[in-house]
Amino acid sequence: MSKMISVNSLEKMIKDNPKKIALLLRTLPVHITDESKRDNPSMKIMKALTSRLVMVTRLANSSPVAIPGYKFQRKNNPLDIIFTIKG
């Protein structure tokens, strides 16, 4: 398995691309769930995926452009974000 890209490098690559942000918002939770369902989940991988999800969520909330397919609603805590798929 190859080494994961750093959070900072990933952020620089996707910060101006709403489609990539939307893609990661859809896929990272699935990857985290898949990892947690393994017989012997790696806490290192779970932590890395979670930190990437937090970063992508922050980018999505601060983006001046709408993220395709998502509507964000802020709660009291900036990390408590409700994702709803537009129907």
C-alpha cells in the first residue's frame, strides 16, 4: 500500500474545485465505514481519513461556490454539519 497524501497537500489540490470537494464529501464517509467494519481496523487509517473529512467539510463550508448536490446547515459547533442531498 502506498503512503497517503498529506492533508495540507490534498487541501491545496482540491480547494478551488467544488466537484472534487463534493466527491470527497460523498466517498470519505464510505471509506471510514468500510475501514471500521474490517476485522482488525487500523486506528491510524481511521484517524487519517477522519482528518481528511474534517478538512474537506471545512473547505465546503467556506467555499464561495455551491458544492454540487449538497446543502449545508451550520449548527452551534462548526463540526456539526448536516449533509442533505438535494432531491
